[in-house]
Amino acid sequence: MSSVHKKIDETTLGQLLQLSRLSPEATDIETLRNQVEEIVGYFDILSKYDDSENPYDADRKSTRLNS
């Protein structure tokens, strides 16, 4: 994976902590930040392969073309 990560700001990190019910005092914030940035990086890689076509829409298009 690329060594360039998108940086997660403090507000987003705080919201993730709240949603996951993690306590900032009981969590290694830097480790969590690095893990979240790595996950976001994977989403960036996956988005390159996204054709953004809903398979159900594709079925309707083919049905319309055949009618």
C-alpha cells in the first residue's frame, strides 16, 4: 500500500471515538489515528475499481433495450 495517508483531523477522530464508545484516556490515539488513516487509504484504492453502477439499474437498462 502507498505510504501516503490522508490525515484524519481531531474532530473526525473524536467522533470515531464517540461512535465506537472508546475513551480517549484508555486509547492510544496515535495508533488509532494511524489505523484509521490506513483504512481510509484502502478505501481510496478500492474506489479506483468502483464502476458506480447499481447492478439493479443495469438489469433495468437491458430490459428497456430489449423491449
